[in-house]
Amino acid sequence: MASDVPQQTSLPLGGQIRSILIALGFKPRTAVILVPYLWLTIFFVVPCIIILKISFAQTVIAQPPYTPMFGPESVPHDQLFDNFKRLFQDSLYYKAYLNSLNLAFFSTLICLLIGYPMAYGIARCSPSTRALLLLAIILPFWTSFLIRVYAWKSILSKEGVVNDLLLGLGIIDEPLLILYTPAAMYIGVVYTYLPFMILPLYANLEKMDLSLLEAAADLGCRPLKAFCVITIPLSLPGIIAGALLVFIPAVGEYVIPELLGGPNALMIGKVVADEFFQNRDWPMASAVAVAILIILVIPIMAFQYFQGKAQEAPK
Amino acid sequence: MAAERAKAEPSTQIWNDPNAQPYIRIENVTKKFGDFVAVNNVSANIYRGELFALLGGSGCGKTTLLRMLAGFEQPTSGKIYIDGVDMADIPPYERPTNMMFQSYALFPHMTVEQNVAFGLNHDKTPPDQIKSRVDAILDMVQMRQFAHRKPHQLSGGQRQRVALARSLVKEPKLLLLDEPLGALDKKLREATQFEIMNIQDRLGITFIVVTHDQEEAMTLSTRIGVMNNGQIVQVGTPKEIYEYPNTKFVADFIGSVNLFEGNIVEDEPGHVLIESTEAGCPIYIDHGISAAPGAKVWVAVRPEKMKLDKTKPDDANNCAGGVVKGIAYMGNMSVYLIKLDSGKEVKVTMSNQRRAAEHAIDWDDRVYVTWHANSPVALLS
């Protein structure tokens, strides 16, 4: 221990704090990591636990509007999972889950198909052009997300830019109905989350060693084939990172379906909001939210676990 | 230093045979990157079965020339023929060449086996043949037991051997090696040099090796092309390059050399006499050069061809007096740094034939540097 604190005398105050921390079992390094951990615990783990707790309660007309966890008014043990049971019994919920997963899945796919060529193109540009193009990707973030979605509303509406243009060119005779359809929702989600796909992909593709493609060509591999067997497998971490960054928020997306998808868009984000604000059923809203968390987190954790294992294995 | 090779014997010097067809013809090739001329009007003929080294410092254009042979760069002007075929419109994936990259460029997501099999897979080789050929080549480079490892699980030397195996497995007409042994330590480098020479003998593949390491070039190659500023300044066997450099640059680049500036006094077919204030003595060379009397020349003498004496020899020619300013003991030999009376410093190497010679030459001793009349080379540029 003594050898760990050689500067005790030369730095009186710092040394004292240090020796106290060390006496408490903290190394200076731990103290540094502690700050972000504390932050995450207070603002992420604790709220999650609170929501989990509420999801087991039942709604009551009171302040707060749910039964306490313990005590005489608490939920009987056999009714603890009632909220979760309802998720399976009421078709509203699982349909909303399916719709949301569907929207998220196809939006992710479209983002990948659009984003990959863009990221690839940017990564192969000269450094100065690269910076400019990246700026263009990030630029939309300078405007509020809500304003951008509203802008799409006016672009896609019956009197919007798209319809005006198509009518003016004589391609269509009467305005297309785009707004308040699933198509509008997809446009909104893809538009919003495309940068989250492009940026990790770019970071990955930019690092790629181009001599690998030369080596492939040298060994008789045509460029398109080399792209399939070298570039794509090597960019897999970027694809996965981008897909997760798009898929996860898209599942819980509330604003875009609400503004662009119309009243019939049954999405899980909207169900949570309705349960919470309109039905004032906090326990049910919490149960829906916890279920989303489980649906998203478990596959991701499993994936990371297996990926970690695959990388460790020497043979 | 230069390991003599059977191939370098006069009888097999194919490049001296006027009827021999060169296997690779590089004709007036120039490559510019913007304003920068990387390769400047290079021509060379390389014959089947040769192990040709392109030797030069960094930025001399040797790698660019190699990349043009592989097809990764297109010459700005000039032509490259491999086996009589103009390579201008042939993309890298259709050329009969394989390259071993300086960075090895192993595919990180594939195992050693998959890396080596990569080229064969793209040739539509039958699967059972692929397996046996991959195994055979991995045996040759002694990497069979690591066949299922990924590149990041290998050491630098192992990776280098996998890269060599990958470029060899297709048995290309022409194998291009870019600084093949750069990352290896001395022992492993020497072992691999001989391994490459064995492979070359066995498979009869034509090799072109790019290197900045003159020792590597000397050991490996049948002929060396010395490059400087985008041009090949001399082509010859290791012996020719070392013993008969044609310029100061080559003399200085290959091995170590002492250069004396001087003027020709006598130029007869049988001998040359050169007056040099730098040497402080007349230099007599027992072979003629064709240059006008009075012309400025540089006389190059290798350190190992010089001798040190404590007593003044009788012959006034080829004898310069000086003082020992430094001795570097290297085990098998010692390098002496002599400050001549003219102020010029020369290096002399002497092999340590006896363990502790009694009249050993020591620091600050007055000595005479002498050399035989056939040792020096007079250079006009």
C-alpha cells in the first residue's frame, strides 16, 4: 500500500485525500470512473427500477395514481403480474409491438441501404471534401427535431411541395395521399435516423486498409466480389452499430408516427403515451415500457455476449 | 556479404545471352503524381527465373514501379510487357502476377488457411485441390499448425510467412515482393532469405523484390537494379554492382566506400594515373577508363580493400599517411577511422585474424593507408 502513495509528503492536501480514499478501498483510478457510474446510476438505473416497481402496481385514484409496493394497500402477490398478463391478452398491445418492431426493422433496412453507399462514398473522398460532406450529414441536427418533422408534414401534405411538383410536371392528375400513411412514417423515420446509420459506418469504412482490396484484386478477385467478401465483412461492426442506433430509438418512436402517421398508426410509443396521459394508468404504461426494454435489451446483450465469445476464441 | 549463388555463374547469366527473350520488358515507363515524377523513363529487361532486386532509398520510385507491374498504378507513359503481353489494359485481377505487400495485407476476418486459399477460390480450382495446395504451401512456410488462427493471433514473422504463402500458392508467372523481410529480426530475416531463394530455385518463378536493404538485395538476387530519383542508375549482378559501381551514388549506396576527388594525369589502355589532393598521393589504377586527361574523377576504394601499415611502404603511389582517429571493434573485424594528412577521413576495415595482435594499431598511431592498384574504381559522375 505504501508504495502506491509515494507523494504523501510532497502533496499534503492531495496526499491526504488520496490516503483517505485508499483507506476506504478506492484507487484513484476508481474515483475517476466513479463519476460517470454515479451519473448513470442516478439518472438511468434508479428511474428504471422505479418504472419496474410501478409496473407491478395497480392504478388507484390517488396521488401518485398507483398502489404502493409494500404495506396494507399493496397489490396481492397473485396479482403482481396482472399488467404483464394484459400485454398478452389485449390484442392492442401486441399489435402495437409488432407494428413498432416492423417499422423499426424496415426503417433500419432502408437506412442501411441508403446509408451504406453514402458512408462508403464519403470515406473514399479526399479529406477536405470528406469534412464538408460530414458537416452536411450533421447539419440537420442544428434544427430542432420537432421542427424538422413538422416540415415533412408540409412537404408531404396534399398541398405540399411533393404534390405541387408532381402535379406541375403533369406526372399525376390529383394529389397523392402521402401524409398520414405508413409511407410518410417511414420517410420520417428514415430521414431522422439516417445520420445515425451513416456516422458509425463512415467511421468504420474510413479506417479500412485499402491495401486489402488491392491484395484481393491481386489474387484474382473482381472489384464487386471483393466488396462482398472483404469490405462488407470488415464493416460488419459499423453495420451493427448503425443498425442498433437506428433500430432501438425507432421502436419507441412516438413523435413521428403521431405527426406523420395519422390517427390509425398504432405504435408502442403512442400506447405508452395514451396509457400515461389519457388513461392515467401509470402501472400499465410502465409495464408496456418495461416490456419494450426487455424486448430490446435481451437480444442486444445476447448478441454482444456471443460476439465477445467469438472474438475470444482462438480456434 | 554477398552470398555467391550458382545462378550468378557466368554460364547461366541469361541476361548476357543476346538471343534470350526478356520475360518482363519495361519500356520507357514514366509515372507522374501531379507534378511529382515518381518513376522517370525507366527501362529494364528481366528474364525468366531471375530474382531481380529493385534497390533504393525511400521515395526513389521502386515501390511505384512494382505497383505498376502489379497493375495498381497505370504508367503515365511507357509500356510494360509480361511474357510478351502488353499490360496496359489488363486489370490487376487478370494479371499473371502476385504480390506480397509490405504491410502483408492479410485479410483480418479470415483464418490463415482462408487467406492462403483466397486466390485459389477465385481461380475456380477444384476444392480438393485447393485443400492439398494450401496444405502443401503452409507446410513449406512451416505454418500448417497455425492454419486456423486469425492474422491478429500471429507474430510479425508468422504473418510475413502467411503473406508469402498466399502470394506463392497460385504459382504466378511473376512474384512481386515489396520489402518482404522488413519487419523481421536479423536471424529470421536470414533464414527467410534462404527460404525465398530455395522456393525460387524449386518453383522457377520470376521474382522482383523491392528493398532498401542492400544486404538483402545482395544475398537474394541474381541482378540488382539500383534506383535513385525515379531512375534505374545501374543494373548488374551483386558482384558487378559492388565491385564496379558506375556512379558515386551507387558506390556510396552499396556498402561503404572512400571517395577521393582527383584529376586524370595519364590515361593509357593499361592504367590510369590520378592526381588527388584529397588522397595526398598519386593514385595508380591498373585498368584504363576512357576519359580526357585533366578530367575530374572520383576514385572509389572499399574499406576492406585498404590496408594499414605502421611503416611507410616504398611505393609512393596508392599510399596515404594519416592518424588513427577511431577504432570500432566488431568482433570479426575492426573499422579504423583514419584522418589523412589532407584532412580527409577514410574508413579502413581489417579482419581480426589474431586474438590479440602485439603490434596492434591503436588510437593516435601514425599509419599509412595503402591499396592495390586493381582495387580502386574511377568514376566520372
